[in-house]
Amino acid sequence: MKLKKLELCGFKSFVEKTGLVFQDGITCVVGPNGCGKSNVVDAIRWAMGEQSAKHLRGRLMEDVIFNGSQEFVPLGMAEVNLIFDNTDGRAPVEYSGFAEIQVTRRLFRTGESEYLINRAPCRLKDITDLFLGTGVGTRAYSIVEQGQIDRIISAKPEDRRLLLEEAAGVSKYRARRKEAESKIESTRQNLLRIRDIVAEIKRQMNSLNRQAKKAERFKQYRNELREIELNLAVRRALEVKAELERLLAQVAESEDREQEMAGRLEFGEADLEARRVNLLDAERALHHAQENMHLLQNAIQRAEGQIELKRSEVHNFEKQVGRLSTENLSLAEELNRNAGEQEELRLRRAAVQEELAEALAAAASALAEQKTLEEECRRREHLVEQGQANATELVAELSRLQNSLAHAEKRVEEIGQELVTNAAEREQLKSQGEGLRQLSFNFNENLYTMRKLLDSADQELEVQLRGLEQLRQELAAAQARALELQDTHTRTLSRLESLREMQDKLEGLDHGVKAILEERDRLREQGQNGIYGLLAEIIETEPEYVPAVEAVLGERLESVLVSTTRHGRQAVEYLQAEAAGRGTFIPLALREDPIQPLPEPLLAQGARPLLDVVRVPEQYQPVARLLLGEAVLVPSLEKALELWEHNGFHRVFVTSDGSVLDPHGILSGGSRDAAGLLSRRHEIQQLAEEVERLRGERGQVEIRVQALRQQIAEVETELEVVRGRRRRQEIEVLNLERELKRSADEFNAVSRRVHDLEAECDRRQTQVQELLAQAEGLRREIAAKTLARADLLRESEDRRQALGAIRAQAEESAARRTQFQVAAAGLREKDEALASQLERLLRTRAEMEAGRSRREQEVLSIQAEMTAIRAALTQESAALREKLAEKLAAETALTQAREAYERAAAEIREQEASLKELHKNRERLHQEINDLRLKASEFKMQHEHLQESVRDKFFMELEHAVAEREAAVRAESFDPQAEHARAEELKDTLQRMGDVNLTAIEEYKELEERHSFLANQEGDLIEALDSLEKTIAKINTTYRKEFRQTFDAANAKFQEVFPRLFRGGKAMLVLTDEANLLESGVDIVAQPPGKKLQNITLLSGGEKSMTAVSLIISLFLIKPSPFCLLDEVDAALDDLNIDRFNEIVKEMSASSQFILITHNKRTMEMANTLYGITMEKMGVSKVVSVKLN
């Protein structure tokens, strides 16, 4: 997926549509600071899905839209297109059929945004998934922006591991794992809700069980009464109840089916997620097969090329062997001739050396006389030569001066002609400029008026924008505060309601205590008014002392306060009769023992009675004294042990955290599993106060939010009016400026031309004066130089005559020496010639022998190399055949992988269709349930009317009467008058029994069935949860394996690249937690040459940069990204490190496409394509490209 083309329009400083085409190899983007080079990087990141305006060097996302300049108005939209080459097939399988993939992103000033892939609308997630695992992405190592090198070094180890994850291609597994964990959390929440419902049903079943037993007793009396009354009511009720029961049964059956469908949906979703993970594995296998096929094809092409190359080498070697053999035969003949010539030269040289010795002796006597005369000659020759040199210099100077004079005179004549032409053109241009000046004056007056209006609109707009921004900031702060208060209020209220519900339902109490408190009102009706409530309800204390009080009282906090022991006995008897459990009852009329005051030693050591920190109503004081009178509050458990061991106080010691030491030395303490009754009541009070405070504050904040929204709407309306007026004025100003600029440009051009002509005229006149003065000076200088030359010639002639006399004497004395020297020189030259010839023959013979030996060795070397090449050729031919066989196997594997992927995709589509159909069936079933409930409500209203009538008249439920009286009502033996007396008697009895839940038995059975059904649902959810956990385990296994392999490979490459860039040293990657590969961070330890091994944070700035570059290069070497974008990465490197960095980049450009933003000339030199970014117009970037060889 190499980047083919980037298109920008309206993005930052690129106002006009601009395109950059990226070829293979290295592309450099250059330009001065501030011209918009880094905007190219921002555009690529933005189009690939970057969501942080800060990472795009902005404050708001709309900052990427061109905001206007002096010559251009702001635009309303920014658009960036990225075109990728997909011929390598690295894109996800759904895009494998496209040779090119185009990714488009648009943003409008209204806040709307669009994402497109191949011009089809898509989601941001689709674009993110497109680049997952390819090494390309907004956070991947393929894009290294300004400052990222420093961030890689200073990043936390946990953040640095993201680079290796992208290289390992496991980022998609992380996303899938996150989705599966979300489903697990949802399933767990459903499981918790079902368990809460099951617990509640269980509690209701216990209550209904007791009610059903009472209903059985009630039925015995009710049967007789049904025989007498209910005839007419039952006759109608039978008709209504039959229809109602039918409808309710259908509702219950449909609800059960709906719950069953919900369970199947949960299970189906979990199975679908597992299939999607399998699809990812199939996709990875397909990609692996495709990459393997591609590698085999490349290997076969290389092998065929190597074979052809080796065949050509063998042919060339055979030709060389033939040539070398022919040359050796010629050399053998030359060696024989050389040996005869050497012997003849040795004899001739011996005779010449004897004659040379005699000539040298005769020449030595004449040498002394010659030396004296030659020294005098040299002195006089120097004087003559000096005079000649001075004369030559004068001649050259005279020639130069005469040429300069001729040139000056000719130039004065040419300038005169140019001045005449200049004057005529100046007059014409001055007339034209006067007309343009008047036109510009008129435009300026109109423009001044419009600019004043525009400045006024700008000031008004700036004031309103500042006000609007202030209001928006206040609104954002208020909304954030409202959300925070809402979240806090919801959590606090939920906790409060849960605690109140637990308190209302008497949760945490023994069954016996709950039974007494639930039946308290009925017992009071029967005359048992002595039950007051729980002990925990009357005790008050400060929060810090609650653990101490709860620890001392323990289970007694659940005791029930009664008036006397008689009331306690009645309560015990009731529990026994009802088999409802056990309970503790504390009468208010207690036998109290006097409480001894606390000894002074205890008080002196920080102890105090626990009663001092407890508050109870006056009537319950005896109970508090009895239960807490012997308890002593001490600062710590150590102090309690000290008092108990050394002072012998027989008291109960308790600390504020709830640790207890009894008089016998028994210790109890530790952490509490759950809050006690006192803690719960105190927490309810605190939470209630907090809920009221949060509700009031939230109301005030919401009022403020509404007010701010209203103000913002009003300001925005006014702002649109001002913007509209300003746009119209701005257009008018732009038109006037354009006309003014056009006329001003013409006037300036004319003025510049007039000014240039006048300057040229002045310059020419000045030049004429200078040339005339220069000519006069040259004439004077020529006359002076002519006189000086004549004087030098006379003096030189006198010196030459004196030198001639002395030279004659020297020549006479030298003639004799020369005669002897000539003879000796002839003999010496002859000797030297003979020696030279002999040496040449020896050297020639050595060279010929060495050449013959070298050629023989070269023949042997070539023959050995030919043998090796033929062997290698045989091996490579065999290897080629193996590669061709592997290619056939790879094609089969690729076909199988593609079929496996298509099968997995088909299974997912089939599963999704099944789940979709199941969703539709569930919705239809839900609608059927609503219709049935509506019909049931109509019959229920009729039934309720009958129930109300029977209840008012007979104090009983109609349903039971209908169930048991159907046969009796229709019997002919029914006699209303005979049974009337008995009915009155039975009514009195039933009325004394009070209200009875006659539906308790049926309700108990229904709850039992519902309990069983929900238990099955709980099992289904547990099974789905187990399936999801297995899926996550499988993902984690694959994730660990891929990450481990990539980490080891990256570490190995890092240890190779680091010493290559540093020319020595060593470095390594270290996992911060080897046991936890899913979350372990990655540290860098480096040792540059000449330094100790140390953490990277201790290195110098340049060393840090080179180390980070080493890491990025290592990742590329183990998994080359299709393209790499480096934004001024080389800025911190010196020339030496730049060369090393460029060397590696050039190597990697063979497999990856590199785009570099740079200022460095060395980096520019290696580019294949060079893009220049300029700003010909202020605030607007323009692209210029150069393609290099």
C-alpha cells in the first residue's frame, strides 16, 4: 500500500487544489521555514483519521480549514485525498479487488465531517481498520513528525511498546479484545441483574410459603360460605376468568419465549464474536500465503538471473584462458633472445670503463680556473637580466595603457547615442504615469471609505467573538460541572436507595427477628404493644466510634427491644409456633448492677468509658448501661494489652477501629467483611444529606446552562448578521483593492521605468565624465612610461658590454676543461648506455618471467573459478527447480487459504443473518405480548369489577370462589334460604381471621417456575461468558506470541543498527515486565562508543536522536512499512551522522517509499524527486517539483 498521490484543497495554507505525486524511492519536500512543509505531514495524518487537533498543531479541528490571507477570503471546507497503490495486496481482504484505494476526508466550518473510501461514505472506524497491522497509521512508526524523536526517547515504556505493536501487526487484536471485554462486561451486568432477580424471587417464595399455610386454614371455613353465596358472581366470573386466564397464560408463555430468545441472542453474539476471531486468523493465513507467493516469485526471478549471469561468466573465462596460453608461447621465444644480448653487452662495458678513468683525471686540473671566472659572469648576468625585465614590464604597461585609452574614447561615443534614446522614452512615460496617478487617487478614496466600514465591522465582530468564546467557555464549564454533579448524584442516590431498600427489607437480620418486625403491626392488634424495635435503631454515636460500638455489641445490635419480659416471652412463643427462627429480646425493665467508675490510672493513660461517646433516648438508658457499661475505649490495641497485662483491670477494652480485648484476654479484630447496622444507618443519613446538596447545586447549574445557551443563541444570531454585512463589505474591498492594485501596478511599472531611465541617464553622464578624466590620465601616464623605457635601454647596453669581456676569458679557460670533459662524458654516456641496456634486458627478462608465471597462475585461477561457477550453476539450477516446486505448493496453499477465508466469511454472514432474523422474531413476539396484555387488561377490568363487588360484600377474593364453586353454582340442590343462617355464622368467623392472601399457593408455584426459568437463563449467560473468556484467552495467546517474536526480532536488529550508526557501541531493548507481555513496557539501554552502559535518558541530545532513529530503522527492517514519512528527523544530526543516516535510508528505499521533510542539503542530494514549497503570496503555499536521476 504505497502512497501514490496526495491531493489537498483548503487544508491549512493550501488554498487551491494541489497535488503531490509520490514515486518509488526517496522524495524530499524542502522550503524555507513557515512555508507549509509540515502541513503536508498534517494532511496525511488528518486524512488517515487523526482526531487530535493538538497533534495537528492546532487548538480546534476547524483550524485545519484555510482561514484567509491578505488576498484570499477564508474557505468553508477542507478536503484531503490519499491514493494508495494496492497492487501488493496488503490491504484488508474486502479491498483486495482494487488496484488503487482512495481515502478522503472533508471538514466543514459548520462542524460536519465526511469520510470516504473509494468515494463511498464510510465510518472513521473503517479507515482505522484499513490501516491496522500494515505499519501505516496516525500513531504508527511510518510517520515520524517533528518532535516525535524526542517523544520516543522521553515516552513511558508502556507508550513506547505501541511502536512494536504496530510492527507486530497485533493492534487489531487489541481492538478485538477490547470489543470482547465490552461484551463480557455487558454479559456480567445481565448476569448480576438475573441473580438479583433470583434472590428477590427466593425471598418472595419464603414469604409466600408462610402465607400459603395460612390460606389452607382459611379455605376450611370458606368452603361452606361459597355454598351459600357467590352464585350470581361466580356464574359471570367463570366466563371472564376463563378468557383472562387464557390471555395471561399466552402472555406468560410469550414472555418465557422472549427470555429464551434473549438467551439465544446472547449466545449467538458470543459465537459470532468467536467466528470473527477465526476470520481474523483466516485473513492472517491468507495474507501470509500471498506474501509467501510474492517472495517465491521474486526468488525465482533472481535465481534465473543468477543462472544466466554465471553462464555468461563461464563463456568469458574460456576466452581468457585461450588468450593467456597464446601469450605464454610468445614469451618463451623472447626469453631466449634476451640471454644472448646480455652476454655481448657485458664485454663491451668493461673496455669503456678503462678509457673513462683516464679522461676524468685530465679534466680535474682545468676545473678550478673556470669556477672563478664563471662566478663573476653570473653576477654581471644578473644585473643585465634585471634591466631587461624592467624594460619588458614598461613595454607591457605602455601597451595596456594605450588599449585602455582607445576603449574609453569608443565608450564615450556609444553613451552619447544612448542618452538621446533615453530622453525620448522618459517624456512618453511621464505622460502615461500622470493619467494612472489620477485613476489610483479615485480608487484610494473609495477604498478608504470601504475599509473604514470593514474595520468597524471587524471591531464589532471581534467584540462579539470574544463574548461568544467567553460564553462558550462558561457553557462548557457549566455543562461539565452539570455532568459531574449528575454522575455524582446518580451514584450517591443509587447507593442511598440500595441501603434504604436493604433497611426496609430488613436485610442482614436473622429470620426470627425479621418475622417479629414484619408481624409487629398484627401483634399490636392482638394486644402485644410491647415491641419497640431494634437495638441498633436507638443508638447514636460519631462516625469514628461506630466500629467500636459495633464490635462491643456484635450480634446484640439485632436484638429487639420489648417493654417487659412477658412481651419477650410472647414473641418467643410466636416464633416457636410459626417455626420462624430465633431472636433475642431485651426488656426495658432490667435488673441493673451499679457501674463502677473508671479508675484514675485508666483515665490518665487515655482510656474513657464507651458510654461517653454513645447517645440513646432517656427511656433506653438502662439498656445502654447494661450492654456498654463495662466497655472502655482505648487509643490502641497495644495500650489495651498493656492495661490488661500489668494493671489487672477486668474490663472490655475496645479501640476506635473495632479491635476488642475481653477480660479473659480473648482478642478479636481485623478488617470487616461488610458494614454493620450502625454503619449502614449512619451512611444513609450522610448520603441523604449529600443527595439533597447535589440536587440543589445541580438545579442551579442547569439554570445557568439554559441561560448561557440562550445568550449564545442570541449572540450567534447577531454574529451571523454582522458576518453577512462584513462579507459584503469585504467583497467590495477586494474588488476595489484588485482595481487599485492593477492601476497601482501599472503606475509603479511606469514610475519604475521612468526612474530607471533617469538613473540610467545620470549614470551614463557620470560614466562619460569619468571616462574623459580617465583618458586624460592615461595620456599623461603613457608619456612618462616612454621616457623611463629609454633610460633603462641605455643602462642595459653598458652592462652587456662589460659582461662580454669577462665571459670571453671564462670561455677560454673552460675550453680546455670542456675538451677533457667531453671525452669523459662520451665515455660515461657510453658506459651508462651499456649498463642501461643490460639493466633493461634483465628487467625485461624478469618481467617476462613474472608475466609468464602470472598468466599461468591466472589460467589456474580462472579454471578453478570456472569449476566453482559450474558447480554453483548446477546447485542454483537445482534450487530453481525446488523454488518452482515450492511455487506450485504455495499456489495450492494460497487457494486453500482463500477458500478458508471465504468459508469463514460466509459462516459469519450466515450467523449475522440468523441473529438478524432472531431479532425480528423477538420484536414480533414483543408486539404480540403487548397486544395480549391490552386484551387481558380489558377482561381484567371486568374481573376487577367483580372482585371489588365480591370483596366489598364478602371480604374475600373472587378467584378462589370461582375455582371451587363452579360445580356448586350449577347444581340444582343449591338452597339459598336454608344456608343463610350458616353463612352468617361463617362470615363472622372469617371476619375475625382478618385478611388472607388466597392466591399465595398459585403465586408460589408461578414463582417457583419463574425461579427455575431464570436459573436456566443464568446458566446460558455463564456459558456465553465462558465462551467470551475463551475467545479473549485465544486472542491473548496469539497477541503474546506475535509480540514476543516481533520484540526479539526488533531487539536483534536494534543491536545491529545501533553500532552501525554510532560506528561502535551497543544497545538493547528491555521489557519492564517479562511475565506480562500484554502490558509490559519497553525500555532502551544504550552504550555509545567509549561510554558505560546506561539508560537512554542520560545520553546527550544527539545520541538520543541517533538512538531513536536506530529503533525506527530496526522496526522498518523487520517489517517494512509501505511508505515512511519523516518530518525533519535529521534536524538534530551533525554532518557525520547525517551521512550514516542517509546511507541506511537509501538502502531501505529499495523496499519502502520514503518521504522526507528536510532542510539538509546532504539529504536533498540523495532524493529521486524533490518538491519545493514556497509562499509566492503571503499565507498561501505553492508546490514546485523536480524529478532527479
